[in-house]
Amino acid sequence: MTYVDLRRTQWLDVSDGGTSTDGKSACGVVHIPFRQLPARVAELPARGEALHVLNTGDEAAAAIGFLESMGRTATLCDDEPLRRSVAESGDAPAGSESGPVRVGWRLWSPTPFVEHAARRRAAGRALDLGCGVGRDAVFLAAAGWRVAAIDRLPDALDRGRALLDRYAPEAGARVEWRCADLREEHVLPDARDSFDLIIMARYLDRALLSRVARLAAANAELVIETFGPAHAERLGRRRGCGVATLEELRCLPGWRAVQCEEVWHAGAGIVRLLARRDEQAG
């Protein structure tokens, strides 16, 4: 099994030829041609995070204007700072006892709390509920997890498949994409299946939470990240997203809270829960 060390970078090449021909893809640059940027915004970092666009000519200048029109911070740069950064950090993979590792580069990030939870334990089976465009599922699959990713929007799943193909094609068989409405009773995997990590990120369905505990393996963990009261008070509740309190998350039946917090992150007031299956609760 091949693993992909998907490292973060701030460097973007928007030229037509790009990193696929000049070798920079191995040195911390992500290549997204300018004409593809509008369709691939899910591959960009969160708003507020800096982007360095390689100065490759007119398309690079146009990309700066496009990114700034979206409220993003982007700077036109030559590649000398990049070369210094690569020389200082190196690009060799960390290695894995379980299999070979390839270094890859990404501008995007998975849900930070999901990344935190996944790094705490060995790869296993994950259930990503309301997976959206698949950043969490792709990150997990690259790290060796087998993921069942469910969402009701076909176009979001298509973007997830494309993300997997671009960034971790070696892990293609490790993600099962499923288009289904999670509000319906029959859409969850069979009760004979069990998962080591269950994710509900930027999505909250209280009825669904009461049903997923039966899918949790021994010592399984649950990750929830959703909007909190501070977000509702300051910006208003976002359509289609639930609002929860810390007290509510701490007391979920069948789970024992390991970490529960309320933070302001990437322009949103969110609450986060990391909980472990409570064996005593059955």
C-alpha cells in the first residue's frame, strides 16, 4: 500500500504548462491553470491564509485579481523564496513502516479537528457523514484510511472524486463515495460494518447521531464540528447548518467526551467535539 504525505504549501502556479513539465511539483508548488481556478476553488486555502502566486506572466497577474475579488490574500512572487524554503526544509517523505510514502503538495486543508483526531491513532475505517467536496475523505485516504463518504449532492461528490484523482490517485480504492440523503433511515452502512472514526463536520443531524453509535467499533472516536452560539449571534445561522452548544455535545448518549471546545476559526464561531465510544453505555 502506498501512502501520500500531503504537505501544505502556499505556492500556486497558474501557468498553462505549469509544474507538470518543469519539475516544481516535487518542490512545494501546486499547479492549477488560471482557466481552471473558478471550478477548483475547493482546492484553495481558507480565506485569510496567504497565497504566493508564481510570476509566470499575464495569467499570474490575472489570477491575483481573481483571488482578490474573492476576498483572498495573494502575492505575486518569483521562485527564489520558494527555492530557499525547499532547500531549508527538504522534501523527503517521512517514511512509514506500513508501506512506501510519496510526497504530495496541497493548498487546501482538511477540517483541522479531523486532522487532529486522525493523527492520534493508526489508520482504520472512517465514516464521513455529509462529506461535501471530500477534503477530509481524501486526506484520510492518503494517510491509509478506508473511508465511506456520504453526501446528498452529486456535484460535491464529483469534486471529491476529482480531488482524490489529482492529489492521491494511489488511494482511489480506499474511498467509497455514496450519494444519499442522510435523513433517510436506510442510507447508513449495514450494522455489521464498524468504523474507527465517525465524522460530522460543518453538518449536524441530531437524529442521525442517535443512529451512528451502532456503527462504532470498540474504542471508536466521533468528531463533530458545527456552528456554535457565537456564530448564530454574530452572523446569523447559516442555511442548512445546525447550531449546537458545548453542553449538548458533551452529553451525547453512547459517547464520552475527550475534548470539547468553542473557537472562532476561519470566520466562523464553531464548537468541536472529540468523543470516544462509551462501552458502559452499550
